[in-house]
Amino acid sequence: MSEQLDARGLSCPQPVILTERKIEELKSGNFEVLVDTDTAKENISRLARNKGWEIEIIPQGREYQLLLKKE
């Protein structure tokens, strides 16, 4: 089971800041981020790719599950 960040209901840039902290803390591995806006999804996706992480986006109704992974 990977770690999970629940960033639903948070306004930007909070979801991105939380994700960046987790990326810096883990360095590699995997975790998921839950978001509820397109803006958060796009900004976190860009951040993850810029830092060398793979990202899979799973739509869940009006929310998104973002799976981040780095070997």
C-alpha cells in the first residue's frame, strides 16, 4: 500500500506544495495524491514530470487519483 496525500478541497498552490514536500521526502518509490480540480491535476502532473517521476492519472467521477512513481 502506497502512501496517500489527500489534497481534495485545498486551493492552489496547496496541493502542489504538499506533493513537492512528499517528492523531496521520498526521493523515490511511489505514492498517490487525491485532488478535485483540473488545475491541481495539471500542476501536480507538471511538477512530477519535471522532477523525473512517472504519473498515472485515474479519473474518479469529479476527482482524480494521481499515482506517482520513481525507481
